[in-house]
Amino acid sequence: MNEKTYPKDAMRVLKETSRTFYIPITFLQKELKHTVASAYLVFRAIDEIEDHDEIDNDLKHSVLTQVSELFKQPFDEEKYVQILEPVKDTMPEVTLRLGEWIEACPESTLQFVMDAASEMAFGMAKWANVNWNIQTREDLDDYTYYVAGLVGVLLSELWEFCAGVKTDRDLAIGYGRGLQAVNILRNEQEDLDERGVSFVPDHWSRTELFDYADENLAKADEYMKSLDKRSILLFCRLPLSLAHKTLKAMKDGREKITRAEVEQTVEEIHVD
């Protein structure tokens, strides 16, 4: 797929599947924009398998393990269709069209995305296999690494490869974990009600979970200091600002921030 003709349909699906990341992705310059858009769609495609409340864990483990292996070689659409066969009728568009998101990724950066997607699918399969039975802080760190910290690592690899911007790996993982911790807090009851799953370690209350989010968002704030390219800084700043505001809202007893607050935050990032 020629970089100059990144498919408009991919951007449509991106916009429909992510309110948080669509706007900051548009801040990035071409090669990075197209790579991160593809990576988000690929990650979202496998995340839909992990999150689906109608697929049993054994099947999730099987499908995600096979997809993980598929990412280790040049993508085979026919093989992917075979792997997805047992679940395809319940899958959304973003998952069914995974091959198109891979094809749309710039060739120069595709291997970064494939490697990260393989590792993520492996981690998701591992945790599906044990019904996300998170008992300790170490378990939570492991899970949040696979589903979010890994995204921070990929982004840092891309910043360096495409723009020469070097960052600290541990802080990059903290950036991803911080955003994920806020999501876990926000969706705690819903995950329990709809999927029967808790991502909260044994004997932890929301207080410890708030502390975990604060600790990782502090790493994310530190991570931001190493970003000296404006487009990358803007990309990272919006999701982080929204996470900080959502966390504060939940500490104040609210469920989440309002649409107006989201729009105000977007405006603040643009103006800054």
C-alpha cells in the first residue's frame, strides 16, 4: 500500500473505534501517522477478541495464540480467516478486516507493529487462559504490560526510528500502564457485571488502584519531558490529559468526565 494513499476507510474505522486516539493520531506526520493508525487498528482487532463476552476463554486462548504466531511471519489472509472461523460471526468490522490494516501500514515500520501485535496477542491469550485471575501487584503489572505498556514501548521505538526521539523504556511502559489503570478503574463494575472479570489484585480496594494509577501517570508525566518534537508531544499529551482528568473526576466521586470536558481538553491541547 503506497503511503500517499493511506485508505480513508481505515481512518473511518479508526474514528469509529477510538474517540481518545483518533484526534492525536492526526497530529502526527505522515509515516508516523499511518503507522500508528495501522497499529491502533491491529491492536483493537485483537482486543475485540479478548474482550468479547460471548466467547469462552478456551476459544479466546486458542484464537489469540494462533493469531500471535501468525504475526511472526508475512501476514497470510487465508490463514487468518481459518483461525477466525469459530468466532467470525460475533466479530466487529475492525477484527474481520485485520489484514487490511496490516497492508495499510508503511513497509518501513511494519515489522515493529507485527512484533508488538504478536507479543500482545500472546499476553492476551495467556491471561484469557486463567480468566484474568489477577491476584498480586506483579500479576497486574504483567497484564497491563501486555495490553498497554507494550503500546508505550512500540511508540517509543517508532519515535526513535522515524524521528530520532529517544525515550526511556520504563517510562514508556508507565505511560501505557497509567492510561490502562484509569480504564480499569472506570470500567471496574462493568467488567465484573458483563464479563465476570476483575483486574484488581486480591485485598486491593480502589484506594490501592488509585495509587497504582497515580504512580504510573507520574512516570507518564516524566516520559513527556523527553519528547522534543511537537507533533509527538501533542500526540502523547491528549490521552494523558484525559487520563489525569478522568482519574481526578473518579476521585471526586464522578464516573467519568463529560463530553464537554473532553472537547475542552482537545481545545487546550490545540491551543498550547
